[in-house]
Amino acid sequence: MNTPTKSERILNAAEELFARHGYDGVTIRQIATKAKVDVALASYHFGKKEDLFKAVFRRRAEILSASRREVLLASQAQSNGEKQTLEQIIEAFLLPLKLAQESNDPGWRNYMALLSYVMTSPVWNEILMPTAFDIHVKEFIDALEQVLPGAKIEDIHWCYHYVSGALALTLAQTGRIDRLSDGACQSSDFDAAYNRMIPFVAAGFREVCRGD
Amino acid sequence: MNTPTKSERILNAAEELFARHGYDGVTIRQIATKAKVDVALASYHFGKKEDLFKAVFRRRAEILSASRREVLLASQAQSNGEKQTLEQIIEAFLLPLKLAQESNDPGWRNYMALLSYVMTSPVWNEILMPTAFDIHVKEFIDALEQVLPGAKIEDIHWCYHYVSGALALTLAQTGRIDRLSDGACQSSDFDAAYNRMIPFVAAGFREVCRGD
DNA sequence: GTCTATACCGTGATAGAC
DNA sequence: GTCTATCACGGTATAGAC
């Protein structure tokens, strides 16, 4: 067992709390208490509260983006010469998130909820998404353009937006689907969520983006 | 011109601030300043901060639910005897939100962002959605069951979840689609968002919910 | 009943001493 | 790296004006 450093403990505690309560819903003291370190140590390592938040967000953003790109390139290589399918691209986009959420590391599960928070926050979206994810997302948009010849670029972007929204709500794990379905579905059942999301959005893309 | 009462001014100011910054990102003092009333007046009218938040959320939730039900019933009546189409049900679900967002009342636009916040918050979703929206949403799920014979109930619920997510991100108006598309699409263009959302999700439903 | 001024007391982030 | 002091700001209760 590799014991995390105090600095890592702060990041982990902050990740969990920010994911559930958002930026303003968490105090440095709560983070320090959960991490079992002195209040002042967070500022010592990470500076202002805002900078700590950014550090938490960026820690796994890079890993995630790299992993997505890897899966996308692997699937491009696999279909040697031939065109990728729409489903392959969507799968490459979603698979790293599914793996992260299914992993035994609770940190990754917390991070998925944090990502959902940042994606849907008008304030944080603008601050964090451009540098952490947007550049990389454009590669996916490009790949989508390839497999949807004749599609208008606006149609592709709106469809990507719907995927992004469906994904964000899935990552948020609000428990609402459990209630609405009287337990027939569970927010925590990512297999169920992702297995259906791929055919759902693929069909949507084909319908909206077919060159009439 | 009908001048709003102080009590309404508080609700309006709170609505705008909560929508943008979330529950914890706003102070009673900020709300009072924006509403141009004394700090203590908010507590006088609405009690605790949490109760003010609930009051803001519930004010328009009832109007919205009633309007949705109306549109759904009207579309059921219109197709006299014959089955509704999937598209009609989805449209009935989305139309009141589109109208609210396109209205000249900035309060409604703020409320849409607040709704997005509550939908995606693990904390507030559980507190506010069951009483404000969930009962009513079940009528839509029922209507969907009618037009998708043979579909598994889990499939319908997951598809509804994706719609819900796509909708929530649209309501949030993060401006991300503007950036990603280099201005080809705008977060504020609800016509574009809704016109494509209907065929997108209809195709998704048909793909996932077809009785194999 | 509606509203304002003010006071209370806990908690926040953070700088500076150690 | 740690502990402590500082000082501003938070929600809310209360007293009294209109």
C-alpha cells in the first residue's frame, strides 16, 4: 500500500467535497479536516482556494484526455484504411469515462461528478474547459465530420452538445433515475448507461446529420 | 408598468444570482443589494436562506408543470382517437421550456438556468425534483410507453435520462458550443437547439426501445 | 403587517510568526 | 512545514419605526 503524501491527501479530500457540494459549498477547513492536515497547509501547497480547485480539476483532466486520444487513435488504426464507424468514435469518446467510473479508485468516481459540475456550471465551464478539454474535443468533432459526409457543421455541433449533456447528467449521479423508475434503473449502473448511450446518440447523429 | 413588490424583487434577484452561482455562491446580502431592500427583509418574508431558495424554485415550477401537462393533453386531444407520435410527446415535453426561454421575461431565462443547476446537483435534485417535477414526469413516461409498444421499461427510462441531460445542458447556457464551433452555433439560439433535439432524441428512442 | 437599522456571534481565507 | 492571529464577511435575531 502506497501511502499518499499530505499534498495528495488534500487533493483527494478536496476532490470528494467539491464534487458533491461545488466550489462555494466547501471550505478549506472542511478539506483540511477530511485530509487530516492543518488548515494552512492547503494554501501552502496550492495557494488560493480557487487555485486548489483548478489543481484538483487539472490533475485528472490530462490523464483523461490522453486516454481518450489513445482509444480514438487505436480504433482508427484498427480499421486499417477503412473508415471508422460512427459507433466507434462515440465509443472512444465514452470508454475512458466508463472505465474511470467503474474503477476501484473512488477518486476517479468523485472526479467524474466534479467534471459534471464543471461542465454544467456557467462560471467554471468557461474557466476550465477550454484549456483542459476543448482542444482535444475538436479531434472528435473532426472524426465525426469524416464519418458524416455532407453534414452541416452546426448539426454536428448541436448533436455533440446533446451527447455532452447526456454524459454530464450520467456523471452527476443524482439518483433521479432510481426514483423515477422505482428502482428498475440505478444511477450507479454505468454499464447500463453507456451501453444504451452509444446506440442512442448514434441514431440521433444519423437522423440529424444526414445530408438531405 | 406593474411595479413588483419588494417580496417579488427579492425572489427575482435571488433567482438571477442562484442561477448563475448556485446556492452556496450567493449571500443574502448580495440578494438584498440587488433587490434594493434591507438585508433582514429576505428572512422576514421567506425565513432561512434554504427556504428562500426553495421558494424561488417552486414559484415557476408549478407554472411550468401545468403548462407542460396542458400541451401534452392538447396534443393527445388533437390526434383524436389515433395514437400520438413519439415526436409529439417529445415536443410537448420541450415546448414550454423553449417558450419560457424565448420569452422576453428575463426571469424565465434565469429560471431555466436555475432548473439546470437543480437537475444536475446531487444535493438539490433529491430535495426539490420529487415534489416539483417527478410526479408529472411520470405522465410523460407513460405516454412514451404507449407509443413504444414492446419496449423494456429500463430502456425508456435511460432514454428519458439522456433527454433530460441534453436539456439540462441546453438550459445551462454555458457558452461552450459557441467556443467549440467558433461561433457557428450559439448557446442562446434555442430555436436551433430544440429543432434538432426533437429528431435527435426521437431517433435515439426508436433505436434503443425497439422491441427486438 | 411591512420594513429598517443594528448587533451578534460563528466561520471564512490567509498572512506572518515560529 | 505548522500554528495562531487577524479581520472581513456570513446568516440571522431583535428592537423598534412606519
